[in-house]
Amino acid sequence: MAQSATSRPAAFKEQIMRFAPAAAALSLFLVTTASVTTAQDPDADPRAAALIMEGRALLSAGDTQAAIDAFEAALAVDPAYTPIFLELAAAARQDGLQGKAIRFYREALIRDPDNFAAISGEGEALVEKGALEKAKRNLARLESLCGANCPETVSLQGVIDAGPPARLAAETPQDGPTSN
């Protein structure tokens, strides 16, 4: 009995020593593969890309609802393409729906947490809603990620410095909010 008790730790140690190099190699392979696959930014499906271009043209022409329809169609064609959410957010902001735009920016950030355009856009939409403190948090995050001279940081800083739009500043308590 004493012999079997001392041989168990030795057998366990032998098993570990036998399989540790293979386990280490496998884990290294998995870490490398995972980091490579997450680093790639996939291109949009060609049909979705065409719908995005159509949506941008409609948005620049001022037809926000048709642009939103085109962007939503692109999202249906290629739901994995995150930049569509940025386009939807821009259209919602142009339509005066800052709350909806913030939701789209947050969806983009769930998919890509360090997306500078989404952080900046969400901050700008927050300023348009009157939430300056939250927008300043986005600015601090951008400054820590890409620096003070990054185009997204400069853009958000300018919007924060300008403050909320006049329509929010002119509201009185009895009028109630006009934004979503």
C-alpha cells in the first residue's frame, strides 16, 4: 500500500511532463490563430458595398429615409460588416434621431471596441443630445487610444467646445425636450 501511494505522484508527474510540451505548442497555435483572425477587417459583400454607396449618395442629397433604407438593406445582405452601423448612425443623426444614432454607434463598439470613428461619433451625438459629461468621457478615451492630434479626437473636441445645438439650449422646462 505504501508503494502505490508514492507511485501515484510519480505517475502524475510523468503524465504532466509527457503532455506539457504538446499542450504548450497547441495553446501557442490557438493564441496565434485567434489573434490573426480577429485582426483582419473583412471587406463588405459587393452587393452590400453597392447599397452603402447608394445610401451615401442619398444621404448627401438629403433623403435620409431612403438612405436609411439602403443601409438597412446592406446590413441584411452583410450583417457582419460593422461600418454599416456607422453609416446608419450618421443617417440617424442627420434625421435628428441622436438616441438611435448612439445605439448604432454602441453596436459598432460592441463589435470593434477601439473603433475611433464610432467613439467620436457617439461623443458628437451625445453633445447634440446635451450630454456633455458623457461626451467628455469619449474624448478622454479617444485621447488615450489615438492621441490628442488624431482627426477623430480633434473633431470631437471641436464639437464639445461648440456645445450643444441652440435648439437644446433654447428649450424651457415647460416646452419639454424636442429630441428623442
